[in-house]
Amino acid sequence: METKNNNLPEVVMPETEPIKILAGQKALVTGANSGIGEGIALELGKAGADIVVNYVTNPDQAEAVVEKIKMTGAKAIAVKADVSKEDEVGSMFEEMFKHFGTIDILINNAGLQQDSQFDMMSIDKWDKVIGVNLTGQFLCAREAIKEFKRRGVKKEVSCAAGKIIHISSVHEVIPWAGHVNYASSKGGIMMLMKSIAQEVAPYRIRVNSICPGAIRTPINKQAWDTPEAYNKLMELIPYGRIGEVDDIGRAAVWLASDHADYITGTSIFIDGGMTLYPGFATGG
Ligand code: NAD
């Protein structure tokens, strides 16, 4: 398939030696059996963290991710939980503590879309998206913060008592017609993240968001799986290529590591310039 909109060379990601900057740390990645969650889980594993691979459907995919992580030398287990359900989130953390003793890094990634023209949007579609994308991130963050505060800083593991990375979206700032529930959930994540960050900074707990642009995953397949769709998508991306899950995974490793120790309360956009509003490059 021709996926380029110009004559730029193929993207070749630099091969990097895995540096074990997260050695000894325990990470939970929600929705880690697919897409961005899987990409982050694999990168955290390569960086030396032991991983809980959360999933809600497709256990085989979750087990496959666990096996890939184990090949890097890290430990990994798959744990089933619907992040929008308080009791299931509680059980997931208990399971994590039983296996790994504690948590150092939470990646709040699980999310979905249920699109609809606004005046046709059912309350079920609204509740489902807010329930998973926003309430799910609240429930997991709350359990992680309890443990970070209980345990405090362990200097030999990290300068911080814990790190949370919310996976938000460019749609925390870009309005999105036809996706009002999704954009509202992501806008909500911005203030969830900032307010938690403000409250827990004195405990040396860091809370940030990563806001992906268009990343090649199942959630947005219709936006990249034909040349026509891909070329249309490129009109929104000044950098001229779609994002890959590694683009997010590598940034998550750095943001969770002590290399980013002074960063809290921030949204990091990884979007090939989508939030530069490219329509204004020639007009406005
Ligand atoms: P994906 O569909 O591949 O992955 C979503 C994951 O969330 C899946 O593993 C799914 O099973 C899981 N999930 C859904 N409901 C769940 C629930 N109730 N409990 C637990 N897990 C649940 O899509 P993705 O693109 O990898 O999306 C991951 C995150 O990235 C989402 O929060 C999404 O909003 C965000 N995001 C994606 C893009 C993109 O372009 N792909 C852009 C911006 C933000």
C-alpha cells in the first residue's frame, strides 16, 4: 500500500540499546493487550520494569504480550479487569500487590470511542465512554495514589514515590464533532491529571499526561487503512506521517523515569504537529 503523501524517505526508527532505567520498578498498564497500551508495556519491559498487562477482552492477546515482555527478562502477568468497575479495579490492584508487592508506575491507557452525531447520542454511549475513559482513569489513579502514599519514596528504586501517566489525546484541546463523549472524556482527563498532580506533588508523586495524535492502532483503523484515508489524514499532520505505538512507548519510558523527575502536571503532545493547526499554515 502506498502510504506516503510526498517523496520523503521511509521512517526508520533508530535502534537503541535497551537501557534498564526502570529496573526494579513495577508498572501497571491498562488496556495493554492492544495498540498503544501494548506498545508502552513492551517498552517499559525493555527498560527493566515488571509489568501487569491489564485486559478486559481477548485474553490470548494479553498472554501474547506477557510472553513478549518475558523475553526481555522482565516479569509480567495478565490481569483481567474492566477499569470502569470499582470492584474489579480493586481486585486488579490486590492481584498486582500479591505478585509484585507494590506499584511504582501506572499507565492509565484503556479507552474507547462510541461515535454519534450529538443530537442522536444515546445516554448509553455517553455513559460508556465517560465510564471507561474518565471514571476508569480516576479509579485506577486513586488505588495507585493510596499505595504510593503508604510506601513513600524508596531511593534505590526511584527519586519519586510514584508516577502516573494518563493517556489522553490531542482531543483534550481540539474539539471533535461527532465524538462529543470522547472529547469530553479527554478534556476531563486534563483537569483530573492536573488536580491530582497539584494535590500529591508534596508526596513526591508525579502525575502527567501523554496526548497522542493519530497513532496506527485498531481504534482508528478507518483513518489509515486505505491510501485515500491515509492521504486525507496527512492533511492534519504537518510532519507527514502517522504515529506508531513506539513513538508513545519510548516517551512513556522517559516520562516514567527519573530522567523526567522535575516534570509533573503537564500534558505532552506527541502528534507530528497536529496541534499546530496546519489549516492556518496557508490561511487565517
Ligand atoms: P485500542 O483499541 O487498540 O486499545 C484500547 C485498549 O483499551 C484495548 O486493549 C481495550 O480492550 C481496552 N479497553 C477498552 N475498554 C476497557 C475497559 N472497560 N477496561 C479495560 N480495558 C479496556 O486503541 P488505542 O489507540 O491503543 O487506544 C489506547 C488509548 O490511547 C485510548 O485511551 C485512546 O483514547 C488513546 N488515544 C489513541 C489515539 C490513536 O490515534 N490511536 C490517539 C489519541 C489517544
